[in-house]
Amino acid sequence: MLYAGLDLSRKRLDFHLLDAEGETVERGASAPDADGLRGLSERLAGHGEPVSAAIESMNGARFVHDRLELAGWQVEIADAQKVKGLAPLACKTDRIDAWVLAELARRDLVPAIWLPDPQVRAERERARWRLHLVRHRSSLKQRVHAVLLTHGKPCPVSDLFGVRGRQLLATLGLPEPWQGTIEASLRLIDELEREIGECERELRRLGAAHRYVPLLCTVPGISWVLAYTIAAELGDIERFASPRKLAGYSGLCPRVYQSGERDLRGPLSKQGPRYLRWALIEAATHACTHPAYRDRYQQTKARIGKQRGAKVAQIDLARRLAEAIWHMLSRGEAFAPKGATDPLAA
């Protein structure tokens, strides 16, 4: 067995090949495209031994993983932060990184991440694309509001982009180029609205047949859009051994600093998929008024104080929702508040 470490950059892929005793067999670089990876696999196939490889997680790593696995390699994608903790370096270059990954693969110490299958990847892409479009739409709306504020124009309507708001914007008569900015922004907003509507119709159609989405829609604060996003980011609930594992994966748990009797809690770790973290916090924003969580939210908010109370209470509620989701999806049961006749406790 040969062990390869792969360090990927935008224009090249550095590799370092070790044998079972840790001796260098070959090192070099290739292009990170389909032709370059095919040439690399054919080149290393000349050694006549199977190859086990490791590559750090980054954009493009899954493409390299899939191509090399088709060529017969065993490839693992390593968590970049954990690799840094396992092998801190005084000198960091692409070649050294490739050697470190090869050595971790040889010693069977690669901190591999979970890889979703193509179906889960497609679900994530649909949900993330919709969110990307929504953020662009919000940015354009904020720019229109900023133009009105710059020229001292009041906004007497609740929805500036509804019927009455559009009539108001049409009669402003601002000087150029600000009037042109508003008109172009409105055209782009209308186009984004159309694209978002198509995305949401597709998500609703696909979510109806999803095994997790109907259950997630029973959770307070979660509609079908958030339900589809959470289901796509989770993948398979069975990969989380406990609700604490799911909460930690979401990145909503604080960092812990311990040394002897010293025990400090820092800011949120914010590890794991940021889209899952966003969806849980968004759900907590709406769930804070639900009878199942209202008292806990208000108590935490009052205990922390006015300055940070609302934000901390919201994050605490998001963690509670993550734990409830684990119990629901693991058992295949709908949401039930704590103390209900149903045995499921949230």
C-alpha cells in the first residue's frame, strides 16, 4: 500500500507519495482538472500498488476525491482545522502540507469528514442557491432605502416594494444617477423574485416526498423552506450519536477553555455548516413566542440582561431546537412539547 498526501490550490495539486515504512517514493504536482487527475492516477499506477490518499477539505476537494476514487484510489477528505491541531508546523508550504497529509494517511490518523452522497449534495445546492438569491434581493432593497435616506425622502408605507411603495418610488423624481439606480434595482428585484419563486416551488415539490421535511414542519418556528434547508444540511440523522453531537455540529455551542481549575466559556465555535446554523437561529426567532419555549426564552433573556439577553436566549433556544430535532428524526415522530402525553420530549 502506498500513501499519498494531496495539497490542492487553485492552479495545481501537489502530491507526496510514501511507502509503508514512511520513505518517500515520489513527489510532484499536477493540474487539478479532470485531465490532470487522470494523468496523476496513471502515473502512480506504475508503482503497481494500491493508493490511500488524504486531501484537506476546501472548495474543489470533493471533485478531486470523486475523480481519484473512480481511478481506484482510497481517498479521505481531512478536516483542515483538526489537521492543523494534529501537526502544527513552524514552516508551512504546499509540499510540506502534502507530506503531512501523506504521513497522517500512513499512520491512519486522518481526521476525515463525512461526505454526503450526490442526492444530499443536490438538496444542499438547491437550498443554498435560494438563500443566495434572497440575500441578493435583500441587498438591493437596502440600497433603495439608502438612496431615499440620502435624499431625505420619507417612507410612509410599510412595504416600499409593494403596490403603494412602487407608486411612491415612481413619483420621487430624484436626480441622476440616483433615479436610475432605483429603477435598475427594481428591475433586478423583480427578476430575483421570479427566480426565488421558481426555486421555492421546486423545494416544495421535492420536500413533500422527503423523509424528514414533513416531521420538521411540526417544529415551532420551522416552515417548509427552513425544514428543507435543515434536512439537506443534516443528511442522515443516524451519523449523530446523541443530541449533543448534533448541537455541536451546528456550531451553536461555546468554545471551552480548561486548564486545571480554570474553566472558561468563550464565543460560539461556529464550526459545521453555516447554513444549518442560520436555519436554526431563524427558527428560534419565530419559536420564541411558542408556548413550548416562551417561558424559557423570557427567563434566559431576563437573566442575562438587556445588552446580550435576547441574543443569548435566541442561541440557547436554537440549541434546544437542534436537540428536539435529533429526538424527532431518530424516532420518526412529530414534535411534541415536554410533558405531553406523547412520549417524545422536546
